[in-house]
Amino acid sequence: MVLEGFTQFIERFGRPEGGRLLKLVAIGLQQNFREYDCVARMAGAEFVLVLSGLKRQDLPEKLKRAEAVTGGAVGAISGANFIVLSMGAAFYPDDGADAESLLAEAGRRLYQAQQLRAATVRER
């Protein structure tokens, strides 16, 4: 999961507020998912969620929850929400048998989602 627009957020509100945003998002995700789910920040504005036992059909609801958490965090700092989430998902065992394979597949799908969003924006 990547917070698209995070660089612009930092440019507008500064690094301290960017750090505050990342903390609010992380806390919000931890509070809004199951206690045995794993929420981890990878780098920059990139998070990994390990949602054990998640079925493909449940992903849209989880994405809406993550978007609500992010929107609330951004709104708390800026009064507006101009950060957009891009997400890539992988499912065990269909998409890989180990963590490395699953992260690689999720990363590939994240890149596809970002490219699709960029193409959609260019068409407007």
C-alpha cells in the first residue's frame, strides 16, 4: 500500500507533519484491523499489511477501511484529503508459497495499480 501524493504533502506541510501523518496512518491501520494482522511501514510512504486468511472477495472492504483511515489522518492534519492509496495484493498459496514470492507479487500488482491510476489521470 502506497500513499500517493505524500511527497506533495511534505512539500506543502513540511517533514514534521509528514512524519505525523505516517504515525497516524500506522496507528489507524492497527486499530482498524484485527489484532493478529501485521501492519508494517516498509519505506517512505509504503506500508505492508499481512492479513492472514483474507479471501479475495473481502479485499474491497479492507481497501475501503484503509482509505478511510488514511483520509481521516490526512484530514486531521490538513483539513482536506488529497492523498490517494494504491494497493497491490497477493494471496497465499495461489500467488506464492513464501513471503518473498508473495511480496514480489503484491509489488507487481501495486505497480500495475499505479500505472493504471496514472493513465486514468492523463486521460482526463
